[in-house]
Amino acid sequence: MTTETTPLLQVTDLAVEFGRGDTATRVVHDVSFEVHQGEFVGIIGETGSGKSVSLRAALGMLPSTGRMVSGRSLFQGKDLHKLGRRGLRAVKGNDIGFIPQQPWSALNPVQSVEKQFLAVGRSHGKSKAWIREAAREMLRRVEITAPERVLAGHSGNLSGGMAQRVVIAISLMLQPDLVVGDEPTTALDVTVQKEILDLLSRICREDGKSILVVTHDLGVVSTYCDRVYVMRDGRVLENGPTRSVFSGPQHEYTQQLVTASTRYLDDEPSDASVKAVVA
């Protein structure tokens, strides 16, 4: 889905370095990408391509060892890097939901699931009653059949697939306009990956949300994404509608990916298409 409207997220000429002074190493070079309302956009690249670093820099989530040396990141027309820590915290969770690669990095295994919903909701000014009702509803929407039991339990007792469903429910609870995933299903087996991605795609499309995922999985991009950006060595090599990029790739690297994975261009990809690893 491509539109002529103002992008929901617009990242321009992003450059990122790690280290300081003479030891600084530039790992992202003039990267630009955008997401429009209602789009599912993918950034694909092998391990070390700079895709996750670009995503985290755009959202103000770089570790202390990294820094954005140029570029800007506009969300709904506002420069995220000029909001300050408090302003950025208000946007993340409320307007931008984030799904990490490992659900356990977002969940506290010794706390009840309900407490973790409460922590997120109360940080954005929601009442306990509102949060509890929203949590039950979102757990139902991610197809957890016993939401009360899950809320009362501890996340450390959940399977990987169930834990990722809980993380998705938490990330969607405040109805963000943009949902961002950093390799959101890599830690799951193939069958569970497809279930989670089908679920995420369906909910976001029903609610008119936008999705941005970074992945090294060509099957994820070809199956779910409206548009794709292909990265290598910290640069965007090619971008455009997914079908166009994969059916007529212009860059040699993209051509190599497509040649190795032509079965993922079918109109109705099979379940096996979910695991096309580039890295």
C-alpha cells in the first residue's frame, strides 16, 4: 500500500557511529526510510547490515556506546530527537509500540503478567480499572483463551509463543499508530512465527495501524510487507513495493537474494515460506 500522504514516520539521511574520536566506526551511512499510515514495511538485511541499529537510532534507542551523527527522524511531523527524554518516553508505548526480538527482554519473569500491563499503562496515566480491562481485551485479541489465568500468572512460566503474544498485547494496549518489531519472531520456531505474524498483521490491519519490522527473513517480507528496504553494510541498496523489488530487482545484491529464494514470490506462499534466512 503506497500513498501520497505525509509519512507517519520519515527517517532521512541517518548516520550512526560507535566509539569516540579516532576509534569511532561509522556503521550506518545516510539511511532513509518511511512508513505511511496503514502500511506494513520491512527492512531486510543480513546480520551486521545495520538494519536494527538504524531502527533503534531512529527511535532514540541506541546504547550509550552509539550515537546518531546526522539525519533526522520525524514521527507525525515531530522530530523525535528534539522531544527530550520525557517527550520521547511519552511517544513510545503511547504512539509507537515496540516488539523486541526476545520476549524475555521485555518481560520480568518474577512479576505477574498483570503487573507488567499495569506498569506500562500507569506510566501513561491510565487507571488500574482501564488497564485491567484493556489487558483482558488485548489478550483475547492475540488469541489467548484464558486471559485471567495468564494475567494472574508469571511470564517466566509462559512458552516462547505465549510470551510473544503477551508482549504484542502490551505493545498494542495503548493503541499506538505505529508498531515496530526488531526481529520480532526470530526466537520462535517456524510454525509459531507464522501464527504470530498472521496475528500481528491481522490486528494492525483491522485497526488501521502501521507496522515496521526489521528482519533477515525474506519469507516474512515477501509474505507480509507492502514495501521493503534492502540493506547491506549500513546502506539502503534498494527499496520499493515488495512485489516490484522481488520481481524486478535492480541491485546485484537483491538479485542474489531473489535468485536464491524464488519460491517466495508465489501469490499464496506456503507455511514453509516463513523461514527464508538471508544471514
